[in-house]
Amino acid sequence: MTKEMVVQISDCKLFARFAGVEYEDKPTIIMEAGYGDHSKVWDSIIQDISIFSRVLVYDRAGLGRSDFSTAPRTSREMVKELHELLHKTGVKPPYLLVGHSFGGIIARLFATEYPDEVWGLILVDSTPEDYRERFLPLMSSEFQTAYSKQFIHECNYDEFMESLQQVKKSKKELSIPLIVLSAGKKAHYSKESQALWHEMQQEILEISTNGEFIIAKNSAHYIQHDEPEIVVDAIKRLISIY
């Protein structure tokens, strides 16, 4: 069963789509897309994961079918908007948050801000909070230039980096199940940079007392497209132990 709606929150309207059936004894699965992506980025797995529990995908402000917001485009503001969306649509906790790329930053901060509402986290090749300081310097100047020029769809470069700092400053240990998925076939990555990427992904496990690290060996950044079964299995396993 699929249901679409447009919901008024703060100063804008957000598009939201529900799939699957609500179970009283299962957490709702909340999908958080990466930078500049909207809800359709999850279409490759929605049908499969909606068998396990109800799923919510949505477009952040300024993306897809959602309005633009006048609020700063930082992860803290996005967390507030997601929390208001959940309240307005009557989606009660607990939540299983699944965040891809920059969506992982939002999912992590949401779990820190609302620890009593989040039951579990799955981070899909998510952005490490010290990406600029530790990882970017290892990449070519061409890569770094192309990276900085991509920030035109949602938050700008400074807001993106501020978002990473917000997560870093609010970082604390959580006692929730966590699965970190790391892409093992990243485009334009040398052997050295790929190894560092895995190292930094594995370090994210420090935010939970109950974490697991998995390398998607044949995936580029969008693991949900290249090896969807890995993401689906991670969600299935966490839902099954609730």
C-alpha cells in the first residue's frame, strides 16, 4: 500500500510517501537520501523493504516535489524539519533511520537529538564528519574542484561543512543497533584513498555500543543501486531483532 501527501511544516511544504503497512510491534523505517537527491533514489528497494514494516521516504526542502525553505540548509535545521514532518503525519516512534551519504549525517544528528525516538541506524556510505580535513587532501586537485562545485542543489558548500561540524560537536555514544555499509568500488579512488574511506567508515561505529561494519565490495557510492540486496538485508536483520 502506497500513500503520498504534501505536508505543511514551518515555512514550507514537504512531499512524503508511505509504503507498506504499519505494525504496532515494528519501528517505522525512515529513509534519508543523500545531498541533492530526492525520495526516488530509494525506489530500487522500497518494495522489498516495505514487506518488513511501514516505510517513509520524503523530499527535503528545495528538492523533488517539496517547497524551498527560508531556514538555513544545515543538518540541524533538516533534523528539525524531519521531526516536525513525523509529528504532522502522526508517525510515532520508534524509528529505524536509514541514511545515504549526506543523509547519514542527518540520520546521525536526529539520533543524537532524539535518542528516545530512534531504535536503530543504518548508514549507507555516509559522509564522515571529518571528510574535508582527512579525506579530501588525499584526492586529486581535479576531484577537489569538482567536489566543491557540486553544492548548488541544496545547501551550499559552507552550510554542508557546517552540517558536518554540527554532527561532530554533538557526537555521543548511543546504545542502539548500528550497521555501517561502506562502498568498496568507489569511482576515482586510488587504493590508498579507498582504504582510508573504509577506515573512516569503520570509525563511525564508535557512536554505538552495538555496531557492525560491512563492505559492499562491488558497489560505488549508491550501494542501494549496485548491490540493493545488501541494504535490504541490513534493514531486514535490524527489524527482525526488534
